[in-house]
Amino acid sequence: MFEISIQIDRPAQTVFRYIEDIESAPAWYSAVQSVTKLTAGPAGRGTRYAFSRELGGQVLENIVQVTEFEVDALLTLLSLNGPTPFNYRFRLVPKGNKTHLHLEGSITGRGLPGAMVLLAPLASTFFERGMRANLLNLKRIVETARPAG
């Protein structure tokens, strides 16, 4: 289990729009090559996605489901299958025109293929480091985007 907190200099509504647009995750989440929505309708609790991620030079697939969804406040993603089972809980706390983004994550290396299985005990540490960089990338994208309207 790991926790990461960052401040983004944009309102929570703006930050949430980026996080809930899960199909755009490859723009800020370095290991994610593609995301395909598997269920119809807008994103919300129960929505499923196919994630294609590259880890250690290999492409790995996960089916991921939104398990918590509160507009402008909370989004939780849970992998339902595939290697490196994970649960990411994004919580947004408005601070005026800024947002405190808090990620609680858990991930294991269970299911890593081949020699990568030797890294399984260190999975949480590697993913925490990677997710910190990913969230800083998200911050940069959100803060430099032109405001809508």
C-alpha cells in the first residue's frame, strides 16, 4: 500500500475531468499504452476498461473496473484480472481554485511473467515511484491546458 498527495493549481472539477476520462490515461500514465472502454454509457461505477500496459518490455493486459465514482471527488479503479493486480483510489479535495489530489494505491507483482517475477516483492515500491511521476505529469498537463469556454 502506498499514498501520494499532490496539489494541482486548478479547480477539482477540472482535475476530475482528466481523471474520469480513463481512455486518455496514456497521455499522463507512462506505462499505459492504450485503454479501451468495454461498457456503454458515460464513465461511472461499474464501467469496465481494457488496459494495455508495458512493463519490463512486455505488453500486459488488465480488465479494470470503476468501483467508486463521486463526481469531482472520488474515483477508484480495481483490476479484475491480469498480472500486477492493483487498486487505485483517487480522492480530490477542493482548496479554492486548487485541488489536493490524494492517491491511495495497492499493487502486487503476482502474475508477472518470466524473470520479472523476481521483482514481485518490490512491485509496490516501483509502482509508487512510477505513479508519483505519473501524477506530476498529470499536474503539468492539467495546469497548462487551456480552460474550457
